[in-house]
Amino acid sequence: SSGINAEYGDEELFNCDIQLDTTYSWADKYKPRKPRFYNRVHTGYEWNKYNQTHYDQDNPPPKIVQGYKFNIFYQDLIDPTSTPTYKLKKCPEDKDFKILTISAGPPYEDIAFKVLNREWEYSNRYSFKSQYSQGIFQLWFQFKRYRYRR
């Protein structure tokens, strides 16, 4: 199975987090636990001039990752006024990827994901969303598309 759900078009589940070695100052008071999450990776075809010349609808070009949607559930935060934050760090073993770390505070551990190292499109028009409401942190982003010009 390709993992593509017809209901969501060109999106696939993306549920593989990275193990972080972190100790927390509040670990003796609250039992640290990973938050639940529901993530998707947005894939699709890039119909640039090269691909238009060499591929068609019946024989499409390879799919590429166009963006991600992260939904992290923080239902039991001790301080409900604190907003979860995200950080991007370089991936030491592979320069094509970055480590996206999301942290919220007790009783939740930080959670990290390996994402492609490409520039993000921060405009709302391209469905960028970074919000925390009703115990759910949503980080949705697409990658910038570069137009080829001679």
C-alpha cells in the first residue's frame, strides 16, 4: 500500500518521532510523558518545465515532499497559559534534514521530528499555521517553490 489516503489527497501519515536525551527539572514532581500527535506529510508532483517535457498524467514524475502538518495534543498541561514552542536545529548526520523540536512544559516531554531542510513559506496564503488552542498545537507549513528562469 502506498500510504496515500484518498480522503486527504496527497497527504500521508508522518508518525515517526526521534528519541531525545533530556532530563527535566520537574521530573520528580510529575511523571514525564510524550504528547500524543497526529501528523501528515504533504506530497505532490512538481510540474516544472523539465517534468512537463519528460512526463505526463499517465506517467507522472516522482512525488516530492511539499510540506508537513503537525498536530500535537497537550490536554493536561500544568500551566495552560504557556504556549508550546518549536525550534529547528541542524541534523548532525544528514545535511538534507533538520530536527524540528516542539516543547510545551510539564508534564510533557519535548518531541522531535526529522523534516526536510528546505525553506518554509510563512504566508497564510500557503496554509502556514502555528497556533495553540483548546489543548492542540498545530504547526502546518509548505516549502517555498522556486521558479526556474534562464
